[in-house]
Amino acid sequence: MSTSRESSCLQLPAVGRFRIRLALGKDVVAITRIYNESVLHSVATFQISPDTVRRRQSWLRSHGARHPAFVLEQAGAIMGWSALSPYSLREAWRFTVEDSIYLDASVLGRGWGEKMLTHLLEVARGLGHRVVLARIVASHKASICLHQKLGFTEAGRLCGVGFKFGVWHDVIYLQKDFGTS
């Protein structure tokens, strides 16, 4: 799934400066905390049970040079994370990746998700990926709006495929195609 923002496309003023950098082992506790906020309170992910730090450590180790993970840091605090992941382990999919962006609830709506997605797209293009996919729950309007703003187009819809919080959810596939170059 994509960004953990589930309201409109309104943007609040940014607060303070931040930087995006590669995620390190020391960031896993914060990454886990931010992810688990979405697990417990959002449909940004269809995971239902909170993740463990150990599983997030394994997840981070799986993100290497072709599929990096990043954190958004403000004044030494991790306020969000993003990653490029393989869409499929089948070889023919090797130029297609999926994006993930999760933000701390305190910084939602401030444009930081856009900065993180813009950064991910630059990295994906630089690594030679051809297509970036996003799987977004249909009710997650802010994430859909953000992706469309940055040039993603709708590629399909899966109806009633995720059951969370007592509701069946549709998922929209969006894609950004860098072309054959």
C-alpha cells in the first residue's frame, strides 16, 4: 500500500526542515512504530497485526541497492519512511517496482509525502526501473491524488479484495511509466 494519509488533498504548512536519507539499522524501531500506526488505525496497509522490530529488520535487510528504503528525518527524529520494492520476484518483472510511503501521523498533510514520492521516483528512474506501481485502497483519496499529481495513471481496480475493520475494500492500481529509455 502507499501513503498513510486518508483524507482530502489539502496541504497544511510545512513545519521545520527535514532530510531524506537511506534507512539504517538504527532506524528500524522508528520505522516499525510508524508502520504499526497504519496497521492499527488505517487501511493504508492490509496487514492487520502489528509488525515486530525483528520482522522490520529483516524487511530492511531485503532492501538493497536496486530496491532502497529511506527515512524522512527532522531534528534527529524519524518522521516517515519510503521504499522501492520488487513488484514480483519473477525475472521479467525486474524493471517494475512498487512504492511505499508511511508518515508519522503528526506530519500528515504537510507535503512531506509528496517530497518522499518525488524522491522515490527520481531514485527509481536513476536505477533504471521502467515502471513504478502503487496499490492504494480506493478510499485513500489523498494517496491517489498525490500519485496522480506526480504523473501516475490508473491501471486497474480490484473489487472487494481486502477485509479490514469489518469492511471489504477495493484496491486501485496506479502506475508511473518512465518509458523504454
